[in-house]
Amino acid sequence: MDDVQSSNKNRVCFVYVLGSMGTGGRRTYVGWTTDLERRLAKHNAGTGARSTRGREWRIIYAERAEDRSAAQAREWRLKRDRVFRKSLAQHISGAV
């Protein structure tokens, strides 16, 4: 394994849930990153995921993952856990 692969594998990753309140109601978005603040800024600048454009987002949940693989696996599970996401969305206020 070369140095780039080794350093990427050992980087701390985060799985996060973003929340937004807009004209269409409450929305959540699940993703993973190595830098939460930078990723949130990208979403809010309209350069993040296509589905997050045009809204103002805030982090409503985040957890640390051991590595990229663990983060992606957890992201996959959270995207399918609608009960958990709905419970988080209940705490999103209009002043996001």
C-alpha cells in the first residue's frame, strides 16, 4: 500500500446528518466526510451534493468512524433508517 492510500485509510472520518427547514418542510441529508465544518460550508454554498442545493443546512447529528469503509457502511445504514432521521428532523426549527 502506498503512502497516499495508507494516510487516507487512517484518516478520522465522520458520518453526519444535516437538517434544513424550508418551504417544502423539514429535510435531512446523510453523508460522510473527514472535515465536518468544510463539508457543511460546501453544502451551504451550493457546491455540495446536488440534493442539498438551495437550502440552508446545519449539522443535527454526527458520529466518528474508524475509517472510510466504516463511515460509508454507517452512512448506508443511516440513509435507510427513516425512523431515526424522522426523530432528528423533529428538532429542526424554522431558524436554521
